[in-house]
Amino acid sequence: MMNCWKSVNINKEFGLNRVYIMSILTGLLSFLILYLPFSMIHATHDMNDHGFIPLLVILFFLPSIHRLMHMLPLMLSYKRLRVHFKFRKRCVPTFTYQCKTRLSKQMSMMMALAPTFLITVPTLVMSYVFPNYFAYLVLFASVNIGLSFSDFLYVSHFAKAPKKCIIENAKDGYDILIHQPKA
């Protein structure tokens, strides 16, 4: 028998507006912190500029890529997912996903941190390797860090959970379940 140890809903706990503001501030602060060392490393290189439109296109699709990276560990471990595609305000394509099975603590943490490891880290490495594009790459990494703010909050809750817990997708968050021995 499973008992609910804790229900985690970041939007309900902190408020949606506060999460958005902290996300924006985290992304902005990460850009300020990352841009300075990279600009010092690549001070003598010329920047390539391809215009504002390619930058907007990539920034437009970055949240969708971020969500796909959350789904990647689940798909690689053959977990059943339900994906809903929809258009927000008739022009912005978006989707939501829900895992149909219960996940272990390690798998849940891996799923939450996947965009950080699969987008942010490679982008920072590429910004070191390709000095002509470091400003764009640091910007993409910073936006992804801002998008990952709520993921970091979920990971902090998952890390405090008992070792042998199971994490289940709830309607607006996650339920952390523990096994209760029979009395």
C-alpha cells in the first residue's frame, strides 16, 4: 500500500507570477554571470551576426525543445507518455505531457534535470569552441536556465524525499509516494 508523503505543486506553493518573475530574473542573472567570462576569453574574436530573425526563431522554439528534453529520458526508458498538442492563442504551438507510470526518485530527478544537461551544458561548451557565436549561445543557455528554474525547485523537493519513494504525476504537480508496511 502506498501513502502520499507530499504533494508538490510549485505554482500553488509559490504562485505563478512569482515563479515567472524568478525565472526571468534567474535567466537575466545567468546571462550577466556567463557573458562576462566568455567575453573576456573571446575578446579578440569578431562576432558573426545573422540578424534578428534567426535569433527570434530559435528563442521561439526553445521552450518546446526544453519540454522535449524532459520527455527524452522517459522515452529512452520506455515509459508510457500522454502528449497533448495545442495552439495557444491560435498561433503558438505548445504541448503538454504526462507520464502514465510511476517513476523512481532517480528517474524523476533525471527527467527534471535533462534540459540542463542536454541543452545548457552543450551550449556553454559550444560557446567556448565557437567564439564567433558565443554571445548567441550564452543567450540560449541563459534562457534555458531561466526555463529550468521551476525544474530546480522540483528537484529540491525530490532530493528531500525518502530514498525508496515513488513519484507520480498529479493533476498540477507531483505526488511523492512511500510504501507503507502492513501492520
